[in-house]
Amino acid sequence: MGITRIHTGERMSKIVKHNGVAYLCGQVGSGDSVAEQTRDCLARVDALLAEAGSDNTRILQAIVWLADMADFAEMNAVWDAWVPAGHAPARACGEAKLARDTLKVEIIVTAACD
């Protein structure tokens, strides 16, 4: 089975599919608060998953980076409302300096796909 790259640029692809798995590049969102950025980020994840032939019930793993772990509860409130009951993926969350000072959250997702 081959590798399919979608929305490929010079630096990265937004989606890479291989052997029934979709790998999404890190997604960030817009807004002033962690909650706003998380909601927007997850909407972008939803759109990419749909394009890959998947959805948030098929996520295998998620990695969440926060600019400040003090925002963990605020991010989790949005995350918990988004993940369908019984479909929580393997997940890690850590603190990292993100690409721009205005970013508060970045999420990387791997999911089963068609």
C-alpha cells in the first residue's frame, strides 16, 4: 500500500495516509483564550479527519502541547466535550514553547482511516 500525501507544501503535508492510518500535522487555532484556540484547533482536526476518511471516533493517539500547563483544565473542558463517549484515544499532554507567542495549544492526531 502506498503513501498518500494531502496538502503537501515545501515543509510538510497536512495529512499523510498509509496502511489505513492518517497522520495529521500539528494543528493550532485562533482566539485569545485557551478554550477558543482549542475549539478552533479541534474544528480544524475535524475537517482534516473528514478529508482523510475518518472522524474523531477513530482517533488512535493525540499529543497536546500547551504553552503553559496552568491551562490544562481549560483545554480539557473543551477536549472532553469534543471526544465522543467511549472513544477516548491514547493521549499525552505536555508543556512546550510553541511556534508563536500568541499560540496556547497545538494538537497532533493519528487516526484510523478509509
